[in-house]
Amino acid sequence: SVGLEANNFREWNKKLDEFLSKKQVKTYGSVIPANDIIHVLFYTINAASARVEESELKILNDICLKYELSSAIILTNCDVATQEQIDGIESVIKKLDKNLDIIRVCSISRTTRSGKETKPFGKEPALEKILAPSYEKVGQSLTTAVCENIINIFEKIRDDVNRKIDNADISIF
């Protein structure tokens, strides 16, 4: 989505809620394919900007509770942010929500003018965060789909047996 700013707060929240409602809510008897379900909500913050507000984390928490999503804060640009900036933003996040996972990320290799070289990092913890709830939701969806398929097969067999009995040219007497 677009970045969350004070002037687009309501619209951003409304659009995200509409999107998640379509992706997460299922009606009785319907199964949402596992690939269509949102498994994790990542909220990205540029670590170099070192800016996060309590209202942002409240929205994140509310959304995760409503849609039963796992979540994490992704701190981007950790290769160019100072350790002081990273520690500062992490302490603000932990002060506002102790349970939020924070993943530090650098997505590209680069060499600075001073010769300092950075390699990408953060992919593995992000993948672990994605996969853990995915297995659970896929397992739930698969179990539901198998049960519904078995019920449909039994109903078809019942209907076939009833039809064959009705069409049979036999009688007891």
C-alpha cells in the first residue's frame, strides 16, 4: 500500500480493511485457496528515518487481531541507518508493543565511498515469519477442503443409491 501519513490515515485504513475483508473472510461452505489468504502483515519503516507513531502500531495491532494475522515490523535501509537510529526506533516500537517482532533488513549489496561493504541481510527471518503461519493456515484450509470434498462424495453416493433404488424394477412382494 502507499505510505501511512496523517493526511491519508482514514482512507489508508479503509482500503486496507476492504482488501483484507475480501481476502480473509469466508462464508459458510466456501474455502479460500491457501494462496489467496494473507498469512502475515509486514509493516515497513525506513530505519534511517527513525520515525514511528503509536497510532501506526495500534492500527497494525487492531488489523492483526481482527484478521488473525501474524505481524512484524520490517526496518529497511538498516545498512545506511546508524546504530543509534536503529536502536532508537526499536526502543520506541518495543515501548509501544513488546510483542511485535522486528526484522532488520538490507536488500542490496553496496560499497560506500569509505570502502565499507554491506551484504543483504534479513531475508531469512522474514521468510521464517511468513512460513510459520502459512503452514498453519494451509493446514486448516487443506483439512477443511478434504472434509468438504468427502461430504460431497458421500452425498453423491447417497443420491446415486437412492436413484438406483427408485429406478429398480424389483419389489418385495
